[in-house]
Amino acid sequence: MNIVSSAKRQVILDTETTGMNQGAGAIFLGHRIIEIGCVEVINRRLTGRHYHEYINPQQLIDEEAIAVHGISNEYVANKPKFAEIAQSFIEFIDGAEVVAHNASFDISFMDHEFGLLQPKGPKTADICAILDTLAIAKFLHPGQKNNLDALCKRYGIDNSRRELHGALLDAEILADVYLLMTGGQTKLNLSGDSGGAGGIIRLSQERTKLKVIAASADELAKHEARLDIVAKGGLCAWRD
């Protein structure tokens, strides 16, 4: 399983809905999206760009769902309908790789909402690639709890603000989890200060690029000679 995506632009996404039933079952019961939260990652760096909308689902939210995300019927009553924000949302994710935890849940709801548009909107998979961090977590940590809270604990990410679920906050936390889970630290923290969740430091886009120093011909020759010695003992991983 290739757990490190080669995609240059990724959108880490989470949604909240009117009910807690999973996937197709929730849609069958008529549940709708009430919040979308996205953060943008380019070349494994958070850019600071995000997309966030609360949505009027035009129906009541289940009490069980309100207990989880804290979004009330009164709060979304005057928010835009999905049809009103659909174009801006599509433009934000178009051409990117959407990264979500248990992606089938979020994508099924997005497809359902796009399908209700007049004229009918696209399938999510037709406008962007999709990556499921739950599948990655299960591959890396089989037989363990792999929900977002468990992954935060495993990777040392501070999610103390997460008393209730919220799409944008969960997307920000998932971005930190994904970057650590698939590549470790995003910057050496030489000052000893811990910035951001889990000690992740956001890199400035204006920073000076690192100088790349190529090996000399003599150094390359010595390296190959050393590999020759290693290869005599059997498989040489550096030449595999």
C-alpha cells in the first residue's frame, strides 16, 4: 500500500450531518450535510487556505447528532442551502486530492448533495482524487483503534479543543495526523518551541530554499566501492 501520496495539492476534508447513521444508510434515511470544513495542503505543507461553510439542510437535525457536533437547528436556520454554496465548494476541491477519515462516509454525502442539484452536479470522484486516512491507519496499525481521537493520542497531537466534533477543527486535526502518519515531522524544531498541534510547525512560503550539494565524482566512486563490499555478503538494499 502506497501511503504517501504524490499529489501536489490536497484538500483535507470533514463534514457534519443531520444524523449519525453511516454511509448509504444515513442517506437512505434522508440525512443531509450541515457543515463542511477543508484545509489546503500543497507539497505536504499547510498553506493557510481553507473552506468552511455551515449549511441549512432544510430538515431537522437528530438530537443524537446535535449531542456529538453541537450544531442546532436554530443555528443553521439562516445559513445558505447546499445549492447556494455548491459552486464555490466544487471550485475549492476541483483537481485536488480530497483526504478524509472514513472517506466513504463523507464522499457518499457529497455525491448525494451534488445529485440533488438542479441541474444535477458531478460525482466527487469525477472532479478530484480521494484518499482515505482510515484505510492508511488500519494498514499501519492493524487491530488497533484508528478513530481520530486514538490517532491523535498515538501521534502526540493535542486535540484538547475537540470537546465537540466540528468539520473545520476536525479537518485541521486530520491534516496534522495525516502528515505525521505518512511522513513524520514537517520541520526540525531546533528552538525547542512547540508550535501547532503535535509540535508541527507551518513552514513559511517565503523561507530561503535549502542549498542542494551534489556528491563529487570521487565521493560517488567511494560510495560504489563500499556497496560492492556490502553486495558480496548478499542482497544490497541500496541497489535493489
